[in-house]
Amino acid sequence: MSPPSALDVEAATDTQAATFFDRLSVNGVPARRSKAPAVSTGLATYASSDMFKSPCHGKPKAKRWDHILTQEAQSREFSSLKAASQLLKTPGLISLGGGLPSSTVFPFEHLQVKVPRPPHFSEPETKDSGLLIEAGKHDAAEGKSIYDIHIAFNYGQATGSAQLLRFVTEHTEIVHHPPYQDWQCTLNVGSTAAFEMALRTFCSRGDYMMTEEYSFCTALETASPLGIKCLGIKMDEEGLLPSHIDDVLTNWSASERGARKPFLLYTVPTGQNPTGATQSAQRRRELYAVAQKHDLYILEDEPYYFLQMQPYTGPDAPDVPPPSSHEAFLEALVPSLLSMDTDGRVMRMDSFSKVIAPGMRTGWITASAEIIERIVRQAEVSTQMPSGVSQLVLFKLLDETWGHEGYLDWLIWMRLEYTRKRDNIVVACERFLPREVASWVAPEAGMFHWIKVDWRKHPLIRQGKEVQMLELEERIWRAGVDNGVLTAKGSWFRAEGDGGKELFFRTTFAASGEKDVMEAVERFGKGLRVEFGLNERNGEVNGEANGH
């Protein structure tokens, strides 16, 4: 049964009736574009999502968030040079004011890339029958395109190019249909940079940020030098527990904690890194209701959202049929927090890193106009804009070649590819890992498989010897390395920096081939058996086998 659609919004306050029917569809994009302003082909011209999204009749406006903006965020002023560049589109204007170099000195005349021809997306098919997409230096002036090397390779606005911003705004509306009026998108150089900007916007030194008890280690390492403390929220198979958030905040004591009550939650709801957990639609509704109750702001980090997979049915069961249409595919996706956000309390971070290529270093955020404006002011004096090369390639691929229809075809293909990869590692675990000490849940999305090891059954523990869990984690991890397989220790991902009470290892099934993954899991299984003194045949624990 498919999860509820993104229009089924339930919340804790007067937002319960927030259902809207002016949703943009793939087929509706041409009509929407015909009513929108023409995309300017000038240099560094201003653009906003408001130019490209559908009217938001009947939707509420976002809440204001001035009360949680840092002094740094509130102090940022509009860039004088960026403001002046908005005049460059004035007909007949000769600019002597900007520091933009002439494209006549760019050592690039022509760009050509070979890409898949939908629906033939595999690497061999692309090599044999792919499409060559081309970009020249002056395609816009020659009437061949609305984006070219002359525009893309020069300075631009911190929001990103109008050409690519239009596409991601339409895509966001097609998939998520944010249920408030003043939402906007802005491009960035990837979600890591976007997250750092968000922390500087909302958190001051000494503040707490809530996140999953096992969280993305780079996020933790980003928060630490900013003086932001991480508070781990308990998890189950569906990710973080809203009831624990409620309990923590209801009973918060600023004097005991030495900090004000947390107001920021960072979460990876889909294919969470490192656990692979995916929050159900109901879990997300419960989370949003708790956020409303305690006036939380949510950072929704979703690099794996489109790596949602078909249900795991076992090694010998028939495959679940793939989505039969674009509508069926979108309906099968777990609704995002953004799609439930009637208050404008969610900043969603999207990225092309997992669905196109990480080296593009291009992503985007969606949030209320108030928050987008503050983030853009920060980008103007830091990252400036995403790479023009990346933006041009992405525009040529997604907008001019595939269109929204072809991009959804690609995402469906990715869904099936990752389903195959996920199935392979789960079958390998079922075949090679000792169930006596290892357990797991087949992930529904993402790139990671989270394996729990019952360290209390280790021979040293059974013999009554004093040994710490982290010592055993190191022994097991080292045994894997000695056997020729590298995993990631679960302790590396602990939000609060302690070891926790349970032992986990993160594995990934994204990069290596199926045979290599199968071999790696077998090696890890052998290391476990040796370390725990398990008989290869019957799996019984031998209390003397590895008690040295």
C-alpha cells in the first residue's frame, strides 16, 4: 500500500485543513512557464522563485523567525555590488561599475557532454546511444539557448542562475507542493555548506541542537567548532522518536543544562545516515506536531529522498512491480516534512550529490522568504554562487534535454538500481553473518546498511572479564580490516560523543559492485565468527575460543 500523499497534512493546531489543489504537475509546466516572466539572459541578473512558482491561493503565510535569528544573521546587509548588478538587464546600459571580466578572455568556446537518452540510463546504453549535449559561448545571443558559457562562467547571483533556479523551483512544487505562500528556493554549493550557513543563522555559541542519537558525523563536526552542543534523540527502526523530543523539551531546565531550551532540530528523515532508518508518514506528522507544540525550527536534510526503494521481499520472492507512471512514483514517496509545513518552520536541504554526481557541488534549500533572504546575504560574502560549469551542465541535462519528465524517469531508474544494490547486501548478510550475534533491518532508502552486534555475547564478557564496549568495537572493526573489509564504527556517529550502550557498524552498498559487496560481507562475517568464537557449522558460542 502506498503511503499517504503529500497533500494529506495533519498538524496539531489550526493547520489541519491545509489541503490545496493548485498543484503543479509535469504536464502543467509549459503553461506555468508561459505565464511566468521570461528568463533574463543578461549577466548576473536577479532571480527569485517567486518568478517561477504557481499562485498560492488560500495558503497561509509563514511564521516570522526573528526571535531565533543570531546577531550575526540579523546584522547582514545587502551586497552593494550584487544590488547594482540587478541593473545590468537595463536596455542600452553600458556598465563601468561591475568587476565582471569579459568572456572574450575565457579560454572556453564550446562544451560537450554525453548523457543518457531516456529511458536508456545504464552506463553501457549511454556509451552506445547517449545524447551529446552542447553549449557554446554565445548561444543566448545567437538564439540557440537561454544559457551559455558567456553567462554561466561569469559572476552570478548568490541565488544561482535564473535558468537552473526555475527548474528546481518547479521540481520542488511538483514533488512537495509547500502548503504556505511565501516559500522560496535558493541554490548553493551543496548541503554541507547549507547546513553550516543554517547553524550560523540560528545558533549562538552554547546553544543545543537536537538530532538523531546517531547522526551524520560531518554535521556533528560542523557544529562543534561553532560552540553548538548536540543533543541526541532516541531512535527506533523509523528514526528519531518525537515522544523523546517532547519529553526532553517539556522537562528542560536551563539552569541544570547551562543553556536555553533547544529550538533547532536537525534530521535526515529518509535513509538516515548512518542508520538507514526512514521516518514513516505518520512519524513525520507526529514530529511536526511536536515541533509546533514547542516552536521548533527543523533542518530537513534529504540527500537520499529519491533513493527510496521497493520493499524488500527476500532472496527468493518475486520483485515488487516498479511504479507504473510518474504519478505513481511520486505517490509512492514518503511525504516530506516540507509538504506538511504550514508554518514555514522547515528548511529543506536538497542536493544533486546522490542523484546526479557529488562533484557537481550543487544543491538548493527551500524555506520561507525571510530565511532565504538571510541565507542569500550570507552566501553573497562567502560561497558567492554554485559553480557556473556545474549549473550549465545541470541546466543542459535537466531542463533542455530531459525536462521534468525525463528527470523523473531517471529517478525511477535510480530507485530500481538502489533496490537491487540493497537487496544484494541484505541477502549477503542473511547468508554470511552469524545471526547469534548480528541483527539488522533492511533499509527502505539511502545508501547504508546498519548492523547491530550483541557485544554482551563476546567470550570476554561471558567469562566475566572487565572489558568496555568500545574496546570490543575496536577489536571487531580491526578483525574486519585484517580480513580485508572496511566498515564504519557506530561510535563515530554518536551525537553526544559517548559510545552509547549498543554496538553498531555502518556499511554502504552504493559504490562497490555486487560481487565485491558479497565478498566483503562474507569477510566481515568470518571476522565476527572468529572474534566471538562461533562454530562455523552450528553457530554455538565457544566461551574459550577467543578469550585471550
